[in-house]
Amino acid sequence: MVVNSSELKEISPDSIRIARYLSLVDELIKEKPEILEKLKGLSMEYQNYLRMRGKNRD
């Protein structure tokens, strides 16, 4: 993988595997956006994100 058009960076097989999983999660969110409501109830990080996003809209 090339970073900043000059730096060569090796990516581990585990990182590639996780990237595949993230693409599946992205598909799920696009197909069923209501799943984010479940995430809101489980994830403090997501709750903080929603609060911060709300403040930035004011």
C-alpha cells in the first residue's frame, strides 16, 4: 500500500480481514439504518458522537 504518494506501508492480513468485516457492517447499516437505534442503546461512544453532532448543528 502506498501512503502520501511516496511512503510504502505493509498491511497485515488481520487488517485486511477487518476491512472486509467493516464493509459488511457498512452494507448492513445501508440496508437497515434502524440498526443504529440498537447501537445507540449499547454504545456510549455512539451516544457521545450523536451529542457532539447535535452541538455542531447549532
